Amino acid sequence: MSKFKLHDHILVPKHILLSDEEAEEVLKTLGVSKEQLPKIRADDPVAKEIGAKPGQIVKIIRESPTAGKSIAYRLVI
Amino acid sequence: MSEEKVEGEIEENASGENMDYDKIFEEFPLPMTVKEEIKNELVKINASEDVARKVVKKCYEVYLRNLMEPGEAAGIVAAQSIGEPGTQMTMRTFHYAGVAEIDVTLGLPRLIEILDVRKNPSTPMMTIRLTEEYAQDRSKAREVANRIEATYVLDIADIATDIRRMRILVSPDEKAMERKGLTLEDLKKKIEKGLKNVEVEESDGKIVVQVTEPSYKVLMDTLDKLKKLVLAGIKEIRRVIIRKEEGEYVLYTEGSNLKKVMKVKGVDASRTITNNIYEIYEVLGIEAARNAIIQEAINTLEEQGLEVNVRHIMLVADVMTADGELRQIGRHGVAGEKQSILARAAFEMTVNNLLDAAVRGDVDKLKGITENIIVGQPIKLGTGDVELVLKMGKL
């Protein structure tokens, strides 16, 4: 059996690590600074799985009961 | 709303065969579900590009009108929307055999548990789904259940102490052993491994545990240890119940240990959940915890016949998980971390908060809502959040 990935779990939404350019773009469209985003810890199991480092931004595609899909961002700390 | 008006125009230029409506939506950032709904309608009436654009534009206007306005007290609306139905919930810890004879805390006590992020909820419970191979066959499901359910020596054998010869006699019940899928050999090995300072021997279908040190205390300690020895399964899982649901066997457990259960052979880790939110946070991360909070809270309210819009609960879950770790709603979490002294003092432990602040010489900048209400100033909410600035040149 291949190793279980946390991303396969029904409760875990998709996490995508953004590149620096993408992160810049996101902050610009949202009009906020990095620190104003919600956080995710670098030792969060899913953050570890995608190899996120503090200071980077993670894009999260949530399955939302109201909007179908909603996109959220979290700053890795 | 504006559908009738639009419909009149369709007849004039109904030429929208195989139109790609997605392009129109690019200009209007609507949520996915709304987008899909409009698209389906457009396809149904076979709208031309012109009509489609008009429809989408109108819908977008309505959508914008219905959005929460800047400065609206979303948190207070959420608090009231959850709080009012909360008054109608059963106050008593109400144990109800919800799923197959397993006790689950329900009602207000459960809701409080969720919002307080208790590390050890009073009735932890897991829903374990199995991999294809195991989900269809009852005996195979039983096999997995045996691997999960904690089995103690007393479950499969009688224990007797022989004080005169300083030894403990374990006489296994064959039927119970067979049901648990254990052999005498397994039992002997487990006991040997789990106990110190003893000699374990097999004789006549029984297991003799001889204490090496001739002391009554050691004998009694060994007996206690033997009773607590887990022979198979996971310590935290006290009971497993197998039920058939939607064509597959599902295991329900009393007690919870997500991390270990996910590794058990035959368990479909991706569809296995627990009602212990803190455990989900530790094993699956903050986003999974957020989903779990929403689901658990909604289920608890719904079970009581109360209808609360998910949006309110989503807001609460967002606040609880915003810092990357689970924070409870209360004085050790969200409310206790407010920067304003007056706001904290207004919530709980007034004297302590004021005293500590005085000792430290803290300053309240009066930036929040609560503290401004206390001192009697206009609050920064709604229209109060707007300030007029005069541009000198424009006069």
C-alpha cells in the first residue's frame, strides 16, 4: 500500500504552496500585508507535507457549502 | 426578479447554440454555486451572448447588493444567531443512543465542548470506514475491529491469585480467545513482554505467572499491571460496533485515537473521522480542524432540531483557527487575547484583569467596540466606522 497522504482525507482541503511572485500578486489584489492573513503553523501536518517554510503563503481551496469552492490564504509561521 | 424582462428579448435573438458562457463569467467574479446555477438556466433557455451578458450582469448587481456591507457587525450577528437557538437546547448532559448503542454527548454540553476545544471530550467517538476489501464482508470487518478494540486479559481469561505459592493463574476462555483471534501462544508472549520480574510458564492450557521476588506487594502490583495489560488493539478504543450502512460495513468506536487507527490495516484512512476536534487538529492540520468544527457544530444543532445558517458557524470556525492553532471561544482563547483591558474585564474575571493591568501599567488605546461603549464614545461599526475628510483645495 502506498503511503497515505493527508491530502486524501475528506476533511483536508487542497493546500497549494504559492511562489514568491504569486504571493506578491495575491497580496496586491487583496490589498493586505502578509501579517494580516490568517496563519498556518510550519509544523502543521499538512504544511509539512507540502514543505511550506515560514514566510510563505499557502493557498487553500475549500469545499464550501455556500459558495461551492472558496479560496483562502494562510501565512506560514 | 428580472427574468421576465429578459425572457422577452430571447425570442428576438435566440441564437445561442453551443455558446461558451464561461467567458462572460470571467468579468463577473460570482461564487461557483451561483455561477453554475445561472449557467444551467442560460443553457436551458439557450441564450445568446447578448442576453447572457445582460442576465449575468443583472445577477451580479443583485449579488453585490446582497453582500455583507463593510462595517457591519458580522460577529455580533453570528453570536446572536447561534446564541438564541442555544437557549432552546437541552441543558442536561443528554446521552442518547444515536448510533448503535454508543453514548454521545449532545445538546448544549456538546456545543460548549466544541467551542471550548476540549482536549478530552466526554464521549470521544470515531467513525471508521474500511477499504474495499474489508468493507463488504462481516467477518473481515470483525477482523479489523479486533485489531482496533482494546482487549484486556480479563476479557478473554479468568485471573486467580495463589498467594501461598506467590503466583497468578490465568485461565483463558477458549471461545472468547477465538472470537478475538488470539492464541495461547500470543497471550503468553504478550504477558511476558508486558510484565517485569516474572517468569511466565504454560501448563495445562493455563498460564502461570510466577513472581520472582517473594513479596506480597510485588504480587499485587503485578496483578494490577496484568489487569491493565492491553493484549490487542488500541488502548483508547474501549468498544467497537459494526454496522452496515449504505452497502458497506462501518465501525463505530467508543474512545478515539485517530493517529493509530489510521495506520491499522483494512482501515480507509481517508474516510475515517473522530469527534475529537483537537485530535483532528494534531493529526490532519488546522484546515481539517476548521471543517470538523463546522460539521460538529451543525450536526449538534441540527440534531436538536435547530436551524442555524452555516455562515455564522463558519465565521466562528474562522476566528477559532485564524492563528494557525485552535483557540477556544472564551477567556483562555479569543476573548482573553483581546488587547484592550476594558474589553477583557467586561468579559470575565473583571477584578483580576483590571488589577493585573494596573500592576503592569497597561494603556488602553480605546480602539475596539466594547471599550468605547464602556467609556461612552461612538463605536467604530457601521456608519460609525466612516470619517469625513475635507480636501482643502476642493472647496
